[in-house]
Amino acid sequence: MSTDPTVADGSSGMIQYVCVSRPHYRAGRSVPDGRGSLTIIQGRWAYCAAARPAEKHEWQEIQPVPVQGIRHARSWTAPA
Ligand SMILES: [Zn+2]
């Protein structure tokens, strides 16, 4: 099986979208950094700190950051 949709092509684990849903941001404050849920948006990794993959997200494109560099306390909606 060469068409695994869970494998992002070429981005080697860099997160390129984060969920900025307010409820998920707040929930993420009590989830350890890096323990949120990962999904694929348009072939790129997307990270939700709340670890609630079944819920609706608000994806914000970011400067790519490795999952180890994700900090849940950071407000991703503010410009870097
Ligand atoms: Zn979310």
C-alpha cells in the first residue's frame, strides 16, 4: 500500500497548521506539549493541542515548526 494518507509528503514532521479554536486552545493548556492530535491538512501536518480529533477545528497556517517545538501556551493567532 503506497498511498497511506496519514503520511505527509516531504515535510518530515514539521507542523504547518495549528488549531486556533478558542475551546481547543483552552483545553490544550491542560494537555502536555506535544500530546495533542496530529492530522493532515492539504498534505501537511496540522496540530491541535486539545487532542480532540473528532471535533471541529480552526486551522491557522504557521511558520513550520517541529512537533517538539509546539508550546500550547503560545497564542498562535498573534504574529510571530
Ligand atoms: Zn482543534
